[in-house]
Amino acid sequence: MKLPVIAQEHMAQLQDFEAAVLANHAKIEAWFRTQWQQHKPPFYGSVDIRNAGYKISSIDMNLFPGGFNNLNPNFIPLAAVAAQDAVQRACDTAKSVLIIPENHTRNTFYLQNVYALSNILQSAGYEVRLGSLNPEITKPTELATALGDTILLEPLLRTRDRVHLSDGFSPCVVLLNNDLSAGVPEILQGISQTLLPPLHGGWTTRRKTAHFAAYNEVAADFAALLGIDEWQINPYFEQISGLDFQEREGEDALAEAVERMLAKIQAKYDEKGISDKPFVIVKADAGTYGMGVMSVKSADEVRGLNRKNRNKMAKVKEGLEVTEVIVQEGIYTYETLDGAVSEPVVYMMDRFVIGGFYRVHEGRGADENLNAGGMVFVPLQNSIPTGNGDNSQEAPEACKRVFEQWDSLGMPRAQTDCTIDNEHNRLYVYSVMARLSLLAASIELERTA
């Protein structure tokens, strides 16, 4: 698969940035090794990246990723190695894993994600079973996924300080694939098993602004390492609280924040000679699935929200009311696939990139949220490892950079027949951007524990 096309007028700036990253890849990997000695990474995560050529950055970090079904199946051996490492670090005697999924029993694509995630863990050598929080699941229930596979959901039970299934299945590692938007259920509070990610990583308590506050520090350190302007990899942001979109409370404060942000971006554009029109993304400070998000280019757009848009912003997943938002610098996406705007989404387990896909949307513009109805997913192809053999001596140097994160940590070198080209360079840059966000999530979780 070829990379998305980057707008020609921004190609030179992107290539300059890529060259800076690639020239310093050994230094970058040494820096990451040091960081992972100091900070424990989340079990897994996915990162949305926007690429304007003159600026490339993470714009969102999901600690409970769905979408494993959108990864290239060839990545499973790679993901299995990462999963094995992550589970062992959580519980070195683990032989099995209990996954707690979302309650989306009617969303067959989400069920396909659960199937794919289970398959990765099974490939890592673990017995995997699914314990459901859904009150409608009162007995073992087999459900069909979008592609015709099946999963078995079983009621989650608790005895004293352990959760388990009806036959006593109660492993030391419990993996949440449920972002707790509906709150932290009592059955999970205070259990003695290792719960990954931790409960405070759920949207009941987590805030995007806390993540980007940590990301500010990570980005500053990384920019100093490379000798680049931090702004190239870091979007401005601000938090506004005390909102009630239905009653229009806090509207003026939000509009003023939008004005400040637009002025700040415009000043940077003027400094850099960028002719784009600044825009900001206003999104719920707690929430996912692309809900509670709007793109605005003037404060008047915030003051003039119609009822439909106020309703859209007022509540997100599980009916969670939006009282706080992050006002984030908008980054144009100048990458297109077959003429449609696209953005890379990178998946990680523990410290390792395990794959990703391009989110593509024909009906959206370069300044809009692509995580919306009508999006499609184009998996990354054989551009990262597909096995666990060792023929690394044959691999070209540019290709080796893609796997540097594995080699430097003593992980098995994957089989690959990749050649020197821009695709592998670009993917390495994506992997660096994603891991910066993963590191920020590590710091964020430490501070909010």
C-alpha cells in the first residue's frame, strides 16, 4: 500500500521534519529507553495523528482502544509478542486473561474488535475469556461478530476481593476494554487482581486536558532533543469548565477562549509564514467515539450554536453530560487517499507500536473531525513486522529504523522484506509521534492515581 498523498505545497516542510527525526533515530530510541525506565506505559492505547506538513502531532489518546479488527492480521505475531511482554510485566505468573468489554452487544463491529483483541492474547499463549458488566448477560451468551466470527460473553461475578466467572475462572490480570463512561461499577472497586488500564484511566475521572498537560512536558523535552520548535509537534490547548450547552451557560467564556486560541495560532502562523486560516477543535474533555466535537474558525460560531449543535455537544457516550471542554488548536490534515482526507491512527501495546490504519472520510474537509459517521479504515499493510524470525542482517538501513524500538529493547527482530522508501520513513515518524503520546499517558496516569 502506498502512503497517502501529502499536499505538494507542504511536502518540503514534512520532508525536512522527517529528515530531522530519521537522522536522530538512535538518539530518539535511547531517549525512549530512558523514559520507559522511569515511567510505566499503559497496557495499550491508540493515538490519532494529524499531519499538516508544517506540523504533525497527536491530537487524541485512547486508553481503551476499540478497532483492533481494523489492524492488518499480519500484525498479530508482532502484537502477540508485545502482549506477552505487557502481561508478564503486570503479573509474571499469568496464564490467562479476563477481558471486560463494553456493553455494546448490538454493535457487531465492536464485537469484532473484541474477537481480534482476544486473538492477539491467545496468540501470546494466554487463555482468554470475556466477563460482561451488561445486566442483560445473565448466562453464557454467544454473539456473532460483523465478519461472522463468534465470541462468548459470560456474566462477571465477584467473591470477596476477586472478580471471576461462574466456574471460578479468576486470573491475576483483568483487562478493561471498557472506558467507564457510565461510571466505575462497584464490582470492580478494590479488587486484588491487576486491573489494566487502572480505573482512574476511565472517562469517569480522566480528562484530555490532563493528558495534554503531560504531553506539553514530553513534547518540550523531545523538541529540545532534536533542536526543533516544540510547536511543530504540540497543539495549543485550554480547558473551559462550568458549561451547560442546553442552557447556554458558559457560552461567553468558551467564545473568549476560542478567540484567544485563534489569535495565538494566527501569531504562530504569521511567524512561520503559513497562509492557512486558523481553526480550533472544541471537544468534550471526557469522552470518546468522536462525540461532542466541533470545528470552529470564529468565536461567533460558538455563540451562535443552534439547538441541534447544542444537543450534539451537550452529551456524549452513555449520556455523560459535557460540562468541561478542551479548546485545542486545530491541525489541518493534508494527507489524502484517493482524494479523501485521511489521518493515521497508531496502536500500541506496552512500549511497542503494533500497527495501525488510516481513518479516511470522503465527506469531511481537512479542518474537520474525521472520527464520524461515514469514515472508513484502511489498514497499514506489510510496512511493519509480520513475524518473529531474525533476518535483520538482510534488511536495508531505512527499514531497520522502523524496528529500532524493538531491537533496542531486546525484542525479537521481525521478518521483513521492506525496502528503502518514503513509506517506511513516514511510518517511523508516526511511531515516534504515537509513543510521545503514550509516554504522556504514562505520566498522566501516575499523576492522577
